[in-house]
Amino acid sequence: MKRIIAQARKELTQIFRDKLTVALALLLPLILLILYGQTISFSVTKVAVIVQDWDQTPRSRDYVEAIASSLTFRIVRLPENLKPEEALAAEVARAVVVIPVGFSRDLARGREVEVQWQIDATDTNTATMLRGDAVALTQAFSAKNLSTQAPIVAAETRIWFNPGSETDKYIGPGSIAVVLALFPPLLAALAMSRETEQKTILQVYVSSISAREYMFGKTLAFLTVAIAEWVLVVVAGMIFFGLRFAGDPTPFLLATFLYLLCVVAFGVMAGAVIPNQAATIQAVALVCFVLSFLMSGFIFPLSNIPAEIRWVAALVPARYFIEIGRDAFLRGGSWSAVWHTHVALGTLSLIFLFVGWMKMRKMQVEL
């Protein structure tokens, strides 16, 4: 145990001697977290819309006012030298609304009135949301202005866990997981591969320290750094995303330790297997960042991933930490809802440490 602690102390001393490494470890995660909070949003607001009101009646102007008062749409003027279709092509607006002649007359007579919404579908996700908001706005306007009898069956909805549908509270836990999936394993992997690339690992081989003690010492050192990073990003997440614990924080705290151990163990394993620093950076960036971003449920639901490759998500640690983070900060389901994530993270940690230890042990035996 003394050798493991000595190895960890030696690694931490080297880290804090290098100010660039300290900045990489502590400042870049905060910068990345803030960028996620400012740039990623699933809500669509202030989208430019051109309205052509051919009816020019009080009722049609009420419909235009309903569009203008919406948080989603922002009415802009149609340039004199452009047609509506050309305005869409020129990206002057994302949608064109055409109110036909006879709008007010047909509405007063209870007839069906068709208002044309021409929506730019270059961005299909945005177009889908705009279409849904347009339909909801029109239905609300119809219910307010038509004197027809209300339907017998009415659906009353209630939003649970995130009543305001706030994007920040959905993005926040995922951002914390993705940030911590990149920097701790990157630092650990670089420290391991650097010693192999610079041949200083030979001093370890001829010393009395074993592969197990060397691995655990490295892991303990970078686990300490990872915990410091976690404290910073969680505090920042509470400030920038407004995150608050919804229930018992104990499952989240234990999962945090297992998750940090898991990603650091992966970095140590990658550094032991790959002796080149450039190749190590690429491997960590691909596995820890790209997979954590695309196959963890951070942005896209796992159910959207084709079944043929969905099994890869089971090997992505961020997938489990995002699940428990959203439970801790939104749902509050506690142990009964998330115990399996602890088992998965613990299992992956043991696998990564075992593979790295086997590689180091084999290299020492060969020497």
C-alpha cells in the first residue's frame, strides 16, 4: 500500500509542476461545460417568419397577433424584390404564413379555413418543432374564436419531473458526464504513454514496484484529479444549469466515484496498451468523447440507435452516469431506479483495470 501511495504522490507532484497540465485538468472542463450550456438547446425561439395576410380583417390580424406574441416565432417583412419562396431560399425567414382571402368570413360561418405554412425543412428537427408549434398555435386560436361546442373527450396533460420543459435541466447532467468522460482519461492515458514513449518506463521495470502497484498508483493519482474536476463541474452545473438534487443524493455520489474510477481506468488501460501519445489522444477522443456524445443518450435517445450497433452503448460509461445524473437532478427515483448503473460501472472499471494490468504484467515479464 505504501508503494501505491508513493506512486500516486509522485504522479501528483509531476502534474502540479506542469501549469499547462493543471489548466488542462481544471479549466478546460469548466470551459467545455459552459459552452455546452450556452450552445446546446432543444427549444426553438424567435424564428423569423414572413406573414402574408390577404384577408386584411380584424380576425386575420388577430391570427397574425397570435403568431407575433408566440415565443417561437418572430415576424419579419418580406423584401420587396423577393417572392416568398425566394425569401426561404435566401434564408430571410424559416417559414412563410399565407392567410387566404375570406379567412374571417369562413371562420364566422364555421367553415374549415386553411392557412398555409411554408416551412424550410433543411433542418428537419427544427422544421418538425416549427410544424408542431404552428399546429398548436392554430388550434389555440380556433378554440378561442370558434363558438362550436367543445369536444366530449378532452385530454388534460401534466408534465412530470421537468414541468417547464427546461432544456438546461436536460442538458446539464449529460454535459457533466461528457466533460468528465474526456479529461480524466486523457490525462491518465498521456501520463502512461509518455513514459513508454520516452523509455522512462524502464526505470519502473527494474525497480521493485509491481505492475499492480504501479497501475493502482497511477489510477489513484488521476482519480484524485478527477474528483477535483467533478467538484468544479458540478458546482458550475448548479450555477449555470440550475441543477438541484431531487431526492437522495447518495446513489449519485457513489456512482460518481465508480464513474470516475471507470474513466480513469480506461485512460490507464489505453496508455498501457498504446505506447504513442498521438495515437493515445486519438483513441481516447474517439472512445471517450465521440461515443459518449453520440451513444450515451446525451443528445439522442438510445432507442433511436439501430439495434445492430446499440450494444456498443452498453460499453460506454457515460451512458450509465447520464442515466443516474438525470435521475438524481430530475426524477429522484433513488436506489430502486438506478442500482444497475452502479453494477455496470463497477464491472467496466474492473475490466479496464484488469486489461491494463495484464498488459503491464506481460511487459515486465518480457523484460
